[in-house]
Amino acid sequence: MLVPIVAWAAAAAVAVVVLGFCAYEIVWKTNRLRRDVAKLQVAADQLTELRDGLAATQQRAAAVRTR
């Protein structure tokens, strides 16, 4: 009678540990991915600025050539 109770208690303890670890991993990876997305957004913004600057430079160069 005592063995099944101990087995269920051990199984419950293992389940709590595994679920706790999974929750920790999900939270950690979510935070890491949010940081990565923020860094990528900064890079995308910089690339947009560079693209706009390049387009403006091309327009000025084309205007100089047509004179």
C-alpha cells in the first residue's frame, strides 16, 4: 500500500521539476528572442537609413551628370 503512494509522489515530484524547467526555458528563450528582435530592428532601421541616403546620393549624382 505504501509503495504506490511513494511512486505517485515521486512521479509528481519529477513532473513538477520537469514542468518548472520547461517554464524556465520558455521564459528565458522568450526574453532572448525579444532582445534579438530588438537588435534586428535597430539593424533594419540603420539599413533603411543607408538605403535612403544611397538613393539621395544617386539622385544627386544623376542630376550632376545631366547638367
